[in-house]
Amino acid sequence: MTATTPELQYVIGDFCLRRQFTPKLLEPIRRFTEAWLAFWQLSELADPCLSIVTELCANVRHTPDRYFELTMSVQAGYLRMNVRDHSPILPDVPHELSDPDATSGRGLYVVARYADRVGVDRLADGKEVWAEIALQERVDAA
């Protein structure tokens, strides 16, 4: 390791929460997210991660049963945040804000602005919406 290369010492592990969505759950989810980021020594990513996790979880309110699973993990140089639900409807991830005056439809746009990669995967029992933040790029920028 050179003097100019910061040492990455991330604790590898997963955070997982399975619940039925209610708006009151968003604040505890934010606190859990902050705690896990601190545990992984990634507190500097709190602002983008809190926005991403909040938006991904809030979208579950549109699903029929509102049950979801939030997972966060550090893997292969990325912090990955996933939300799985039982809805078969796959959302579009907009990379441009189509109507600046719209009162809804901004959540995944916000996710796409904060994340380095965003995607939606169809599952046998629903879907998974995920976002990743590249860790090395964030460390190098700090």
C-alpha cells in the first residue's frame, strides 16, 4: 500500500429488515441505516444512503400488501441497498426529471441521482429495486 492510497477496512456483513410498510417506519429505518454505516466505517455516506433507503422503502406504499425486505451489504467495492416486495410491477428508473412541477414520481429519480448504479430485477414472487454506491470513488474523493 502506498501513502496516497487509503486503506479500506470495511466490515463485511449484511443488514436486513422485513416489515410491513407504514410511514412511521421510515424514521427507524433511517436510524438503522446510520448505525450500520457507522459499524461499517462508512458514516461519510450517510446523506446519500439515507435518501436512497428512504425513497426505496417509501415506494412500497404502492404495493398491494406493503410487505418488504430491505437489505444493505458491502460487496465487491460497493455499498448495495435492496428493497424486495411482492408487486410484479417493475418501475422505470428515470435519469431525467420529466415534469419539474409534478407532485409525485420523483423518488427513483432521487435514487438515480445519488447512486452510481440503479436497477430493478423481476423475482418469482415480486421484484427487487436496488442501488449501489461505489466505495473506492467515495474514498478517493474525500
